[in-house]
Amino acid sequence: MIVRILGKGQFRLDDGLLGRLNELDNGVATAVAAGDADGFGRAFADLIGMVETEGVPVPDDELVTSDHVLPHTDTTLEEAREAFAGEGAIPG
């Protein structure tokens, strides 16, 4: 699967990581829904970190469609309310 982090690029992750990615995304969505800025910061950093650590950057000259798009790493709680509403950024 391909995950884009806005401002950082795309990362190719093994499809077997979707469950873990979804768990981390749900943690972010829960913190956003609760208005928990500290919890959001930790959960979002974990989500971004997982994508960057487990993923392989897609070369800039390779054109592929992103399966999931995450907001910029400096996204605030207020900005995240839209991105992580409902099922979060990673549906499922």
C-alpha cells in the first residue's frame, strides 16, 4: 500500500501492516474526538513514525496513487478535526 504524508512524500508499506496502521489511526481519531491535544500529539507522532520507519520512500520520479493520505507532520489538533473525523485518515 502507498501512504502519503503531506509535505514528506509517499511511502510503500507492506499490506500486512494495515491493521497496525489502522490501530494507530484510531488512536489519533480518539484523541481528536476527545479534544486531547497531548494525546493527539503522541498518537499522531506514533502514526507518522510507523509510516516513516516501516515504509520505503517512493522515488520522486515514480508516479503512484496513494491509498491513504496523512496530513502534514505539524498539523494541529484543530486542523486534525477534519482529517481524522469519522473513521480517521485510514478507513477500516
